[in-house]
Amino acid sequence: MAWTKHEKAVSELNSHDPEVLVKTLRFIKNNIIGNKTKKDLYIGFNIIPKLVSFVDMTIAAETTKTIVSQGDIYTQVKIQAAIVLGSFAYGGEANVTKIVKSGGVKPLLGCIASTNDPKLIEAAARALKAIYTSPTADKNDIFQADHLHNLITLLNPAALNPKSDREKIASAHTAELAATIIARCCDTNDQQIQIAKAGAFPALVKLLSCGYAKAQEAALDALAYLCRENPEFGREIVQTQSDSSKNPVKIMLELIRDNSPTMRLIAARCLTHLSRDNAITEYTNDISLVVLPTLVKLLDEKGSVREEAPHVLAYLIRDNEELQKAACDADAVSKLAGIVTHVADEETSYYNATGDSDKLKEHALTALAAMSSLYDNGRKLVVDAKIIPHIVTAMSHKSYGVRSAACQLTKSLSRSVHILRTSLVDAGIAGPLFKLLSDESTDVQTIACATFCNMVLEFSPMKRTILELGGIEKLVELVHSPDNNIRLNAIWGLKNLICHAESDIKDSVMKILTYPMLAKLIDDPELDVQEQALNLLRNLASSKETDIEEVFKGLGEEKLMNIVEKKLCWSHPQIIKQTLYIISNIASGNERHMQSIMSRQTILKNILDYMTHEMPDIRLVAVWCLNNLTWMKDKHLTDTQDRVRLLRQLGFEEQVKKMANDEDLDVRERVKSAISQFSELS
């Protein structure tokens, strides 16, 4: 049979002769490295548990005692077994899963103590690097026993006492592997904390100056992920001293000028994370003049560098209009648009065989979205690049990441009223976007829902199309989602839909949403959902007396006033602000509507208190409430005088006069009106 020699090798793994085992494992190793077919063959023979038993000293001691007694030869068995496991692990997710399920991680971690044979440490670390690159592995294992301490010890190439140049290179390679493993095991804040407490920062900063490029890259990578969205650790890294007494940031700024594109990319990522942490504010010029241009130039590179550069660029310029402008000035839009235009679902001539065109497209769209999120001219450049048809196509892409990025870019573009009314409408984007509200990915649903918030505003020509597609029904359906972000964006969309809308649209929304559901959302566990639900109620009660009356009928006067009274007592400024707007809108209604407020002493006293609030926005709305309550409508002089008399007794007139010189211009203007109305009704 064709596979006889391989079947024989598998049977020889049961030998108790360590020399036979070493020979057999080397045979298997030489056959599987770089050969997926042979890897699949041996995995099919179910040899992974056997390999794990060789790596695990405890299991080996129980089952193959003659091996243990052989000392060095047993170490060779462990080394060869670890190498084979590592080769399997580099063969893909399915292989990693089998190794993990066979209990291979802990034995490999047990091999990385610095007292072990350097070759065993390197083989085990190489296997662990492949395993921890996969989401399948339980990364908590590394935080058990002394494993983390052992890893950090390996970050120092001198820890393995290398003598020859070859040994020094091998030690540096092991340090690279250790740093890479650390970079893959700091996904959560708790993991970051544990790694930092174990002393990773000084060791990683020291590694930046080791002179071995791959080890330096790995150290940068680990530092970048340890400080991602962690300002405290960002500052700690910056303050860590290196062996050369150079500031770590200055070392990074040297490495970002390296000849290697990979080194430049990883240095740019680390500096980007530190910048986002506000840990290097004194290097602002370097960020805009060195880091950003480097990332834009890397868009012209190949493979994984080109794939990752847009992702880092997007993170750097997000929420920063000045950097978005700088990126546009550096011609980033045309480069990214070129990527989007030419990268197909499969690999193309623009992307080599090791790349992932889906990720490249996703990252390019994400970078364009970031570049146009605040900077209006960035939006114009994206439209001028003629990629909107590609955005529409991307909404039906097989990759959820690409679909999500297409939504994000649409959201950024829709912030321009002109683009919303022209380019996006002409592209027919409403239909494809609407379908994504039912996407299988909650991430896509979330961003699609957020994008719709701009599409349903009063000035949007797509509003009617969305209503015809069943937009109200779909948004109400999503309001019931257990996912907090989807629920938030859905209620936000409904709020925008009824903003300045005609009564028939408001009625259509509430017929499906219902007032009991709105009341439930106003008490949602998520504060942001509460805020938007109150904002929706505010919009329902705006514009017309008939709209206010519908709210009174829908909730009931007592329940409505109870909600208002309760929410005014909250400490969250945005909840207070929206509640005051509801009161202001109700107070613009008829006499009965105003009286519902006047009959609640607690509400009135809270309005008075908020006239001295530290936030001008809240002071402004509180004065608006007062203005509406003192406004005389339809010759109801007696009713208005009664309201003014009570408000004067409560101290409103005295307080509003004290605000005549308020620091905020808008507040001062409203105060003038309030004082005038009190004077007219003296």
C-alpha cells in the first residue's frame, strides 16, 4: 500500500526505545513540514494525543519510564514531538483545535522554563505561537503556574546563556517567540494587567534595542497590544527606561524609519496606540509628520503590510479631524479607493498569495470611513473617487467585516446633507442597506441600524423609500433585540424618524411601537437607551398641540407626569436634559397641558434648581421651560397670571434676574425673554 511507511511510523510511536522514537518523529517531521496532505494524513492517524504525551513529562513518566531514564535522549523525544505539534499548528484552525482538545497547551507551556534545553524551549514556544494566534486556544492557561514568569524571562536573550553566535541568534529568536505569544494573550484589560504586573514592560522595552529585527518587531507588537485602549499602561511604557537610556518613544521613532516595511508598520501601530492613549502628547508633530505619512506610504506595499496599514491608519485618525485632513492631503483617499476598486473577493494581481483580499477590502473601507467621519472634504474626495457603487456591492459581500465596513463608510458619507441627497440616493443605497438590518451578524446589524439614523432625518430623500420598505416595522422589531447596541441604534433611528415629522408618521410609529413599550424603554437598564427613548418622547410631543394630546392619551396624563417627575431626579445630565425638553414641549401646548406641569410642585422645584446647573445646556432648557409656562396664549390672561403668580412665589423671577449676566450667550438671550414676560404680567 502507498501509505505503508507512514503507517509503520505511526506504529513505531508505541515503541519504548527512545532512539526509535526520535528517529520516527524526525521522519514524520520531515514528511509533514510544508506538506498539507501529509499533515492531514498523520492527523487522520490520530497521533496528536501521542505527541502530547511525549511533550508532557508527567504523562511520559507514567507510561514510558524507560524514556525518562535516558535523560538527554528523552529531551530529544520531547523536542521532536514539540516540533511536529508546531508544524501541525501552523496547518490551520482545525489542527489547532485538535491540539487544544488533546490537552497540548499546558505541556508545551511546561517546556518553556529557562532551565530546560534551549532547543526544547524554542520548539515549544514556536508551537505555542501558532496556537495562540488562533482564537480556539484558551489563553488563560498562560496565566497559570509559572508560565507567564517563564515567558517574560525568555524576553531577555541572555537568559539562555548563549555562547556562540548561532546560540545568540537562537536566543533572540526565542525572545521573539515569547514576545509574540505575549502579544496574542492580552485581549482583555485583566490580561494586560497580569502581564504588566509580571514585569513585561522593562523586558520588552529592553528588547527594542537588541539589534535583532524580528525580536524588535515582536517587542513592538507586544507593547502595542498591551497599551491598546489602556492610557495607564501607555504612560507606563513611555516612562520605562531602556538599556541605552533612550526614551522608548525615540527608539520607536527610529524603528519607524527602518528599511523593513514590516518594522515600519509595527512601529507605527505602537506609536498609534500610545497616541490614542494620550501618552505622547509632546510628540504630536511626530504623529502627523512621521507616523501618518509612513502609514500612507505603506498602502503601496504588498501582502500583510498593505492589509494591515489601512487598519492602523483608521485607528490613528478616528475622531481627529486634523489628522483626517492630513491623511487626505497625503493622497490617502486615492490610494485606498484604488484598493477598493481593484481588490476582488479572490486574490488578484494587486495582492499576493499570502494575503487575505477580504481583510484588505474591509480595512480599506474602514480607513475611508474614518477619513470622512469628521472631515467634510474627505467625504467629497471619497465621492469623487467614484467608489460608491463598490460600497453598494460590498454590502452583499460574503465577509461580514466587509459588509460592516461598507455600512460604516456609508454612515460617514451620510453626514453630508448634500451627499445624502445626491450621490447616495443616485446609487440606490437604501435597499441594500435595509437588507443588512436583518444580517446574520449582530455587528453588521448594529452599524446598519446606526447608519439608518442619518437616512431617516427630515431632510433625507430616502426617508420615504425606507418607510415604503417597512422601515418602521423593522426598527421596532430591533428595539426588542437583546443586544444593547442594536436596541440603542433602533430607538435612535425611530427618534430621528419622527423628528419634525408629520402627525401621521408619529401615529404610524406609535401604533407599532406602542406606548407601553416606550415606557419600558424609558426605564431600560442601559442609560443610553433611556436617553434616546426620552428623546423620542420629546419628539412625539413637539410641534403641535394635537401631537402633545396624543402623548397624553397614549401614556395617560398621570403616568406621563410620573415619568417626568422621576427622571428629573436623576443625576445623569443627558437624562435631565431630555426630560426638561419634554416639559418644555408640553408647556408649549394648551392650558390643560401647562396645568399638568403646574400641579406638580416637585417638577417645578426641580426646574428651578436646574436653572443654576453647572452645564449651560441644562440651564438653557430650564429657562425654556419657564418661558413656555409664562407665555400667554389665546387671550388666557387670567390663567397665565395665575401661573406667573405661583412661579413668582416659588422664586423663579428672582432666580431668572440673577441669570441676566450668565456666562452663556444662549442662556442670556432666553433669560431676557423670561424677565420680559414676568414684567408684562406684573
